[in-house]
Amino acid sequence: MSIVTTRLSIPSEHLEFGQILQDGPDVQIELTQFVPTGDMFVPYFWVATADPASFEDAVRSDERVGQLERLKDGPKKYLYRVTWATDLDGFIRALRTHDLVVEKAVGTSDEWQFRLRGPDHDNLSAFREVLIENGIRSTVKAVWNPHGSNSDPYGLTDKQREAVELAFAEGYFDVPSKTNLTELADVVGITRQSFSRRLSRGLHAILTDTVMAEV
């Protein structure tokens, strides 16, 4: 059995728990785990917000919520556990049905970003079909096999990843910089222009799928 990982985004309005766990644009949520309890998943999550009391009041007032517990206070964020009063949307049910593991999930009032791990490509395709059937729109950002030859989650080529890793290791991004493009190109054995192109394309791919994906 091969392992396949995918990164996808879903508008918050398409997820019932995404609608529930929001109280204004300043709230950001990071799921830490889903714990199966009977036929339901109980999520544990960190909430970054300037007003935890308002967040708690809003969530507890939702009839779909059975209980919300604050478990821990961190620096400017709070750890919660929530149990549902009713069975929620097809997203959570589909996770369990298709044996998917949520490796990471971060949500705002606009969108949720997920990194999911499943047994194979067919499994992930079937999962997305269930989402479509439940009216949940998702956008796949990347799919890769973490143990395969094409394993880069950002779509970098081997040469682009080599350029980024070398530049970082040699201190190119330090202030002040400890090296320059000519020296890095000499290490790889290519021209300065070729190395610069590889590095730029690699950084562009990483930024597109990380920082700019949240803009």
C-alpha cells in the first residue's frame, strides 16, 4: 500500500464546523487532532484571537455544539476541545469513511487549508467525490507520495530544491549575506544566471503555495 498526501483548501462557508468555529475576521484556528468518539470526531484545536470570551460565547450559542472546553492558555492563543450535539457535515464523515489522517488544518473566516494523508490516489479521489456530493467545494493545491521519487509538496524540481537548500545552508539569506550567487553557482557547477533562475523559480513555487496561498 502506498501513502499519498494532499493539500487542499475549502471555503469556510462550505464546512459546518468552519461556520461554527468562527467569530470575526481576527480568529485563526489550527486543528491539532481529531479523536474518534463513537460515530463522531471530537476536534482539539488552538485558537488565536484577541477576544477569547467572545469566541467562546459565539461557539457555545450554536445549537450544533454540545460542549466547548478551554483546556490551556498559550501565548496569545487558546487550546479547546469541542463535542457536537448533532452529526455534522459530510466532510468529517468522509474523513473517517476513507481512512484519511488530518496532518494539518488551519482555518480563518474565509478558508480552511488541509493537509491530508491517505492510503492511495483512488482513496483521495473517492473522498473528493463525497465532498462534491455534499456540496463541499475543494481545491487541490498539491498531491504527492512522501516516500516516492516525486515527493516535493511544492512542485519543485530536484534542481530547484537543491538550489534553495544550498542557498539556505550557505547563508545566502542571512543579513548580511554570507555568500553570493556566483559562489553558489560555482558549487553546483553552473553559470550564475542558471543558478539564479533555479533559485528564483524554487522560491516562487514555495511562496505561491505557502504565504501567498493565504492572501
